[in-house]
Amino acid sequence: MSIRLFSIMAVLILLACPCSCKKPTTGAAGTEEHEHNELGHEEHSEGEHAEELHEEHNEGEHAEGQKVRISPQEMEEFGVEVAEALPGKLHIYLTLPGEVIYDPDRLIHIVPRVSGIVCEVRKKIGDTVLKNEVMSIIDSRELAATKARYFAANENVFLAEATFNREKNLRDKNISSEREYLNARTNLAEARIQLRTAKYQLVALGFSEKYVQGLKYDSTDRGHLEITTPLSDTIVNKHIQRDEHVKDPKHDLSNLGHFEITAPFSGTIVKKHITLGEKVSDNNAVFTVADLNSVWVYLTVYQKDLDTVRVGQPVTVRTERNRDGAKSRIDFVSPVLEESTRTATARVVLDNSKGTWRPGSFVTGEIMLSEFEVKIAVPRTALQVVEDKSVIFVKTDEGFEPRPVIIGRKDKEQVEILAGLARGERYISKGGFTLKSELARSGLEHAGHAH
């Protein structure tokens, strides 16, 4: 029993000894090996990161130090332009929508003074007319009746004057009574009143006194009217113009009611509401004539921009087809807002002698709000992006160098350069993409050779 117990204990001791001896050795070795691996890994990572930073720095220095050569022929072919770095002005603009309209002061709706039948139409929409040029002729019974009353009154005055002169002579010779003399004088006064009334009726129809006084009934040839003074009479009331005149020295009685509708000024017929044989009235416009040598532009000013838009500010008006636009100034800003849109209107007057601006066209107006000077200003086209940096290709003795720059303020066309470009240096102001492409191509070739 004791021998058997002793044998079991001996076996357990022998089994336990290798484990207890091996365990410390293994733990120490594993710990040292693990620490060595971690340190080796960290040293390797730091080496790679430093190497990458070094490579990036070298690559940046390589791109910045690289020069691009381009011949004058290539510059002309690809539209590459060189400019000198100089001070400049930057402008802050406000862009507003707008519409071209007629100049209301040069837009006339022509309305005949009398109603009648259209017997001749000489002009159509789009025709250009000169001042006092005849556009249409109307035959009016009202005008014929008014003229007839005037002729009758004129003849009555002639007869009343003859009677009065005869009675006056008879009275002076004591042949006629005082009553007959007074009756003759009364009849003359009444005839003159009727003549003035008929005259004023013609004047009320738009005829001038000079024209009316020139109307005479030729007693030697009772089939004709003798007109010694032609009528060229214009009455304009805001947008209403009425102009009728007779130019021929004599008119047949059948044409007694004819009068001509003429253009009040040189312009273009933009509307026409008259046809041959049509009856026209004295309260409807038959022609609309506009002088298109000058047009207005109404710009819509929103509430948030009202404090920045003022009379006299420079403005450039553009359309989609005319990107160059026309320069003018703000002529008027409405003092009240449109009730439906809550916007104000800014007026711009444009010269349209070439017919560029068509009323009804939508436009945009760029109002220059402010301007300021900067030490160096370059066009936006001069900036290129190389390796995530804004660069400008600066001219050197070896070629054009892509030089990083620091950008300041900017407007729609120019950029302020704070650093990287000195005054007087010559740089690529336009067409820099061509040099950028050449730089990228040479960089790929260099990378290929290095590989």
C-alpha cells in the first residue's frame, strides 16, 4: 500500500516538473518576441510614413520647379496670352431680371377725330414711317357737314357785309332809315358769330386756325374747294395723337369729307387696326407708332436689394444672345413696391439706333454696387489647379513655371493675388490649360522613366 502510494506520487512529481520548468521559459520568450515584433512594426510604419511625406514633398518640389516651354506658334494656335502683373480694380455686381419695353414718351396711339369709312390704307405693321407721312385716308360725313357749315357761314358773312355796307351808304345819304341800317348791322354780327362757331368746330376736330382760315369757297368755280394753306396739324394728349390734313390746293366736292391720318414722328408701325372699307370711330386707335431708337428696360428689384440700388449706378444689360450687352445707368427707382410681387422697378434707358433691343425681350441687368483697388489682379482664366494648389504659370528664362499663389477677393472676371506673383512679372493670362496639360504629360513621362 505504501509502495503503491509512493509510486503514484513519484509519477505525479515527474509529470509536474517539465510543465513547471517549461512555463516560465516560454512566457519570457513570448513576451520578448511580441515586444520585438511590435517595435519592429512601429519602426517600419514610421519609416513608411516618413518616406511617403518625403516622396510627396519631392513631388511637390518637382512640380513647382518644373518648367514648361511653348513656342510662339503654339501660343497663337492654342490662344495662349501673356500679361503683366499689375494693380487692378475689382467690382461687386448685383444681377436682376428685367424686360425691354417701349419708351412710353415715344409711343403714340393714333385715333381719328371723326368717324368714317376707310377709303385708303397705305401702311402695314412693321413699316417705317416719316414724320407727317400719310398712313390712311378716311371719308367722313361728319367732317363734310362741318366744313359745309363753315363754307355757308363764310358766304353769309360775305353777303351780310355787302348788305351792311349798302345800308350804311344809304343812311349816310339819308335815303335809308336808321332801322334798316341797324337790322343790317345785326345780321352781320349774327353771320360773324355763326362763322366763328363753324370755325371753332373745325378747330375742335383737330384742325389748326391757320388751316381753317385757308379754306375758301371759290364762287367762280362752285364745284371746287380752294385751300390756300395745307394742314399739318398734330394734337397729342399723352398716348393719343390725331393728325389730319389736306395737301392738295383744290379738292372736288366729292372729297369734301376726306382727311389723312399721318405719322406724328418718324418711327415704326407696331400695331394696326384698320382695313379698307371698314368703318372707324373716333374713340378707337387705328395705328400705333413707336420710335424704337430708344427703349426702356424695367429691372425687378427685390426688397432685400432695395438699399443697394440707387439712381446713377452703372448697369450692363444683357440677353442670352447678346452677352456683351449694353452699358447705361439707373435712371429711376420706383418709390413704391408692386402690391402683388412686393418688388420695386428700376428703369434703364438704352440707345437702340441699331435695332438690337426688341420690346418684350427678357434681359438681365448687372448693377455695379462698388469697386475697390487691389495690388495685383489677374483674370480668372489665369488660375489653374495643379496638385490641388492654385497656380499661375509665370514666365522665366527657362520657360513658364507653375507657381502657387494665395488668392484674396474676387469678382466675376478678376481675382486678387495676395502672394506668389510680384508686380511686373509676366504670366499666362489666358490658355493656361494648354500648359497644364503639357505639365501633366511631362510628369507622366518622368514617372515612367523613374519606374
